[in-house]
Amino acid sequence: MNLKLGIPSKGRLQDKTIDWFAQHGITVQRTGSDREYAGQVLGVDNVELVLLSAGEIPKELAAGRIHLGVTGTDLVREKMPRWSDIVAEVEPLGFGHADLVIAVPDCWVDVTTVDDLDAAAAQFRADHGFRLRIATKYHGLVRNYLSGEGVADYQLVDSQGATEGTVKNLTAEAIADITSTGDTLRANGLRILSDGLILQSQATMYASKTAEWDADALSAWGGFAKGCGWAETPF
Amino acid sequence: MKNDRRARIKEVADRLSAGFVSAGALPVETDSLLPADVLLDLYGEDIRARAYVTHDPLQGEQMLRPDFTVPIVQRHMAEGAEPARYTYNGNVWRKQSGGRPAEYTQVGYELFDRTDPAGADAEVFAMFSGMLAGYPLKVTTGDMGVLLAAVDGLKTTDRRRAALRRHVWRPVRFVRLLERYGGMTPPPETRSALLAQVAELGAEKVLEQAGTPQGLRSEQEVLARIALLQQDSAAGPVSAEEVQMLEQVLALKDTSTAALDQLRDMAASFPALQAPADAMEDRLKAMAARRVDVDNLPFEVSFGRTSMEYYDGFVFGFTAPDRPDLPVVASGGRYDALTRVLGQGRSIAAVGGVIRPETLVAVQEGAV
């Protein structure tokens, strides 16, 4: 069975992934028209390239339908409880850096730490009759972090996009979102809490522990390992 | 095989349930699908992580019953007369991390009676103790009321006492707060900087410079908190003696009789502990009258701190010491605080507990 390698189907993440392989002497290229999701790997035998939406890659790794996949640490940790049972981190790739952070409105001059957020949440609940709302799409990661910090009286509200706008729109009081430069947060009058860094994420090569690693797949792994300086076995 | 096990679990559940009924409890049923808003408001995000939430286009968010306590308390508060004894026997659903089944049975007993708290605590404990006699289990008891009373007795600001009370169930933050209030850790730099700026320019000016107000949390709310931060920074630290006393209370762990003696000793220099010591003495007497061996009954002040936020008095738990892989077999306690939140001002005196028949069967299998 061929080793199936899943990479993002478009955009900067795909370009950077292809660059990264090129630096290691492996050519990953798309075939057919720009719009066709097909491609090939030159320099390593028995490899099938699978182009996937970045958000689908964790799911495909977990199901064992791909052996290797490039995706963000944030997505793996959010979407896979007990992720380290399911995938192995082969190598962080050094691009796609993004931080999952908690941010509050600039005008909350009294709130600079998670400690303050907790105190503000208590008072907010008493004043408004409901729990302080934090908009995010990273429910698992944010909940774990706040629960570990012993924060109470908050609730998470789902926001799948334009999360920075939820405070202005009065659908949330604070947000937890991915940022790389912080520009969008600042432009929306939001400030990161000094200890509000939940996770530093970057594009990472993962190996699926649930995929079937037969002789062909392992020999393809060996081909990658030689070029990329990985261990002899995937995990 | 699997069916045999199910049948055995049902047999154990029914036997326990019959035991509660014959002790005078009224069997009650509740819906399996509950409106999520009440449970979410009560338990917060923690319950969302553990319970199954589903969405109905007309009814909004619904939750698969994560426990029986809330629907039973609600029903009792709406239509029940006291004293009341209820029992239930049915399934609950909770997400499990350790590969345990997410659907399991609970058999429980709830007692609502405000006339005799010590007697009610003793009645419930003796009932569980009796039902579980014969199984190789370890019992632990505790009393959240001791810690709450100790916090209430601190010579510090109302705000600080309230903040500590609020986090009694979250040990990490409780310790952090205590260290801050005790002056062991300095306030964060950002706070000192803010207070210096406010002292120089005035709070309104500082707020003005911070940018356009946005969101539901108003400028008045921010100003109110700044005022509180100023008051807090002016208040002196909680004394070293009191911090030490609190740490001693937290660490108290002995047999019940010996723990009561120690509590009495501490109360001599810290009178706030007098009331919980009296309450404990009453309870131990009531338990002894029900043939509970209080001289050998383990007691830990910190027991039950992390199990449920709303336990605010006597708590107990039965575990299988030979089977650390299994969840707690039975647990319970006093949860007047929960009824206060559910009743929005009204409250009832409530004590109860729950047994997991699945775990009991697993304990038996392990013992064979």
C-alpha cells in the first residue's frame, strides 16, 4: 500500500509545505490544472499525495486514511482528545506560526491577567445575571486552559469566524482566538492578557498511529526519513 | 456475556432502589432530555465538557441528563412538601476520558428536611453505609462547612472573604488568592502600574486614554472594579497566623472523633471554627446513634473539594481501594448551596447521595 501524504489543498500553507519539502530534496507538485486537486511526489517511491482542506487533515489522520499529514498543532489538540494516542508529532515545520490567546477590550483597563478576568467575570455575572461570554472556535483548548487556571463564571460562545467583531456586536465580552501578529486584535480594540497565551501553534508533520503501516508504507517513510532527517520508524 | 452483566447491574440497581423505598423514600422519575440552560448556568462550562448537549430547533439547547439531582430539586421546589425523601434509579450520560461507558446507571437518595441537619446527614450516611456493607470499600468523609466557616472568620475585607469562598472548590486559584492576600506573592506589575496611573491622573482619565469603549461591560463597571482594586491595595495583608490556621484546617485529616478534638483545639484560638465544630459534634452523635463507628470513620477537611461545586456541608465517598481504575462507587453530601442557586433566593436544606451499580458489580467481579 502506498504511503498517503496529506497536505493542505491550497494557499500559503500549501506553498510553504511544498517549499519545505523542496529544501529537503523532495519535489511535491500539483498536477493538472490549478483547480484540480491532484499532485505527486518525486524523489520518494510509493507515495500518494492527498490534497485536503487543512481542517480535515486531523480527522483523516485519526481515521488512519492518511499516514502523514501537515496541519497546525492547534487543530490537532482541539479536535483530538488524547491526541498523542492517535498521532505522533514528527517535526514542527517552522511556519504557520499562530498563537491561541485570550483578549479583552482595550477599555477594560482593570483586566490585564487571567486573574483579573476571573474577578471581572464574577462581578459581570452578578451585574448582568448571566456568565461572561468568551467567543471562540477552540472550545476544548480554551475550556481546559481556563479550568486549569481555576476561572469561574464564564461561558464559551461559538464563533467560527470574525471572532474579533463579537465584542462590538455585543455577542461576547471577550474572545479567545488565533493570532499571528496581533494586528487584527488591535484594529478591533482588543488586547491580549499578559498570561493569556493558551497555545503556540505551528504547521507540523504528523504521523497517524491508526494508519496501516505495511512494508510499502514503511519503505516510503524511509525515503522521507533520509531526506528530512527523521527517525527510522514513524513512532 | 454482555447481557448477563447488564442483568446483574439491573439486579443490583433494583435491589438498592428497593432498599431506599423500604426506608420510606418516594420513587421518582425524571425526563432524560433536560433544558440545557439551567444546568449550564448552574455548573458552567465544566458540565458542557462532560455532558451531551444537543440542539433542538424549537426548544433550544437540550442536555442528556447528567445527574438526577437538579430535576428532582426543581420538582420538589415547585410542588413538594417537607420533609421529603426521594429515590431514583435510571441512566445518566457523561463523556468519559478513560474508555468507560458514557451511559451508566445511578441509584440515589435525596432527603429534604430543614429541621435537623445533623440528623439528616446521619440518616443519609447510615443508609449508604448499610447498603454498601459487605463490599470491600473504603469510606472517606469531609465537611465543606469547616473550610467555609474558616474563610468567613478571616479578619480581612468582605471582598477577599467572598473571593476565597467563591474559589473554595478550585484549589489552584484558592491557594493563589490566599498567597496574594497573605502578602506572600506581590500583586502583578500591571496592577501596580494601573493603580499608580489612576493615582496620578484619576480613573476617568485613564479610562479615556484607553480607547473607545465597546462591549456590554460598561465604563461604570470598569470604574467600580478600579475602586475595589484601590480598596484592596489599601487593605493590609491577612495575618501569617490566619494563613497558617487556614492551611492547618485544609490539612486536617484523621478519624472523625480525633479530627473533632483537633478542630476544638483550633477553635480555641480561632473562634470561627466553634460553630462547625459544634455541628460536627452533633452529626457524630447522630451517626453514633445510628451505629456508625465514628471513632474509626476517616475524616478529611479537603475531601470533596473538587468533586462538586455545590457541596457546602457534610460530604462522603465510597471507593474500591483495590481497584484504582474504577470511578467512585458512591458519593454524596449536603448541597444547600445548589438549591439556593436553583431557587433564586429560596432554598431548601438538602442532603443526598448516589450509587453506581456498574461499579459495584465491577468491584464484585474483581473480588471473585
